[in-house]
Amino acid sequence: MTQEEIMACTVIDSHAHCGIQDRSFPQSFEDYLARIRGSEIDGVVMFPPVMEIYDRYDPDFEDHREWQGRRRRANDYLLTLQHQDLKVIPYFFIWNDFAVADLKARHRGIKWHRHPEEPVYHYGDPRCLKAIDEIRKRKMPILLEEGLTNTLRFIRELAVGIRVIIPHLGGLNGGYGAILRHGLWEEPNVWADTALASTYEIKDYIRRYGHDRLMFGSDFPFGDPKTELLKIKGLQMSSEEQEAILGGNLKRLLFG
């Protein structure tokens, strides 16, 4: 996917899972295409489903070669996706092997994800800081979905200078209000996406911080792309604000 192709997109979904190894949900590329049919969405950021990266239901999960191969196949699968009407922007989903050596030129960002009660990232592993340094050097954004304590530490200590996207307007990083109280939305390197966020939170964010670091996302397959798009288009805002949230801000994040 070239910069020119991405820049030509008008509406970009900045948050979608896509894979074929985990059959828990309909989440293949063909499933996504079916869900957006008839919409204006012509670009999408995709990353693998969680269960193609680690076993989220095993709190004592230990990494091994089979899972490393599963991750490699999951991240590489997204690089194969091509469609004349939908441009795919692949993000690399990183886990505790911190395999930045597997990053390809087409990977445009990083997915860094865990929920409470799930296996933890090994932040004390020297490979973790080396991976973060490599991501910083490549100027790649990180979509960070973590607990509140780790979110604060990650942004203010570990990933200084890296642009970090907090998904769902903080819904799974401790909540929109908690992120607000800790002052993270004010940080110039902190961005957000709207996936499954409430209209109240979206409006309040724009009122407080403007629209320049906010991006439309669906959280497919858990969210419906067309419904999430209509939520943004239903807000009272200028055409300039809407165009920025629906695609312009993501382009600037990747290439500005």
C-alpha cells in the first residue's frame, strides 16, 4: 500500500481486526467487505485478532514456538490483502517476543494490546525497550490498549516521543474520564479513536481538545463499521472537522 493510495482515500476506518486463523467471529477480509458494502469507507487500518497473537483466556500463558508462528502468519496475512475498492493499512500486532525484526515496509503502525486478567506484557524484558526504540526510530504510531496504570507508564515513561493512539476514547484503558483526570488527552503525542465510544464522549473530547487528534474507528467485528460511521456523520460539526476525523487525521498521523 503506497502513500499515494492511502492519501487518495476519503473515509478510513482506523480500527479493525482481521484474520482467518481464529474462527471465534466472522472477521476475515471478505467479512469486512460484506459489512461495509454500500458505505463510503474506502480505507481501513487492520491488525490481527487477539487470539491469533496470544491465548487471552489463559492468565498463565507462556509463549512458545507454535504461538510465534501463529503470530507471524497473522501479521503477514494482512500484507497480502488487496482490493480495488478498499485500501488496507496493516498494523503489526506485537507481543512478548518483541519481534520487531519481523516488521515489513508495509506495516504502518503497531498494535499493543491486553485487557485486565489477560497475560501481561513483559515490560522488564530488555527486548521490550529495544523494540520501543526501534518503533520510535521508524516513527510508527502505537495503538495502545492496556490497563490504566500501564497506559500511564507506557506514555509517560517508556514510549516518550512516540505517537500513541488510545482506542475507544479510553473505554478499555480505564475509561474516558480516568484518562481525562490524569491529563493524558492533553499530551501532544496522545491521539484517540472513536470505536464504540459514546456520542457524549466524542462531543466532550472535541469540545475540550478539538478534532485534530481524533480518528474514526469501528472495532470490527465487535462494532459495525457502517453504524460507527453514521455515529460520526450524525454529529453536528463542520465539514472540515468531519473530513479530518473520517480520514484526514489518520493520513497526517502516518505521513504528516
